[in-house]
Amino acid sequence: MSDDMTGMAAPAVEREGPANVSIFVKVQPKARKAAIEAARDDGHGRMRLQVKVTAAPEDGKANAAVERLVAEALGIARNRVRVVQGVTDRAKRLGIEGEGFADAEDIAARARGLGARA
């Protein structure tokens, strides 16, 4: 959601409760090369990291590739990253389960830097 006072889009990475993190992404399946690129405004008031995966969007293959790529980039186990919204859409929300407040803060900080490394 955008902030009506500033017109700025909501961030691509948000804390959800005491130990969880949400990452908002836009996925490009069947890309030549897997990559995580800088966040862009999706035109609906939300910044989204641009995630490219080589997998096709069939039978959950692209979603699994997104989970694997993001987990690897964050240095966490793949089973901690899940597509929790937008399973059949290119715009997705990933949920990441932290192992407590400090771990979630660390994950959120690393996630905010993902697009900057592209």
C-alpha cells in the first residue's frame, strides 16, 4: 500500500510479527539466467524485488525455484522460505520464518540488500 502523504510505495521487505519476514517479489519464469534484481514499484503501491528463474511456471516448478534462489541468497535453509500469496501469479509474497526476533531482523536486513547486489 502506498503512503498517501508521501506517495511512496510500500517496501519490498517487511517484518511480520516478532519472528517472520515477508518479501514481495515479481517473478520472471523461463529466464535465461536466475537472478535477483533491484526492487521496482509494481504500479499498485508496492515495491517488489525482481526475481528471474529458469524454471517454467508449471507444476510449481517456478515457485520452488524462487524459494530456492531466495533462500540461497539469504544463506538460510530452503524450507524456511515459502510462497504464501500469489501461487499462480507473477506477483508473490514470500514468507520467511525466523528463529526469533534477532534472526528475523538479520534476515530482513539481508533481504533489503538483495536487489542492491544485482
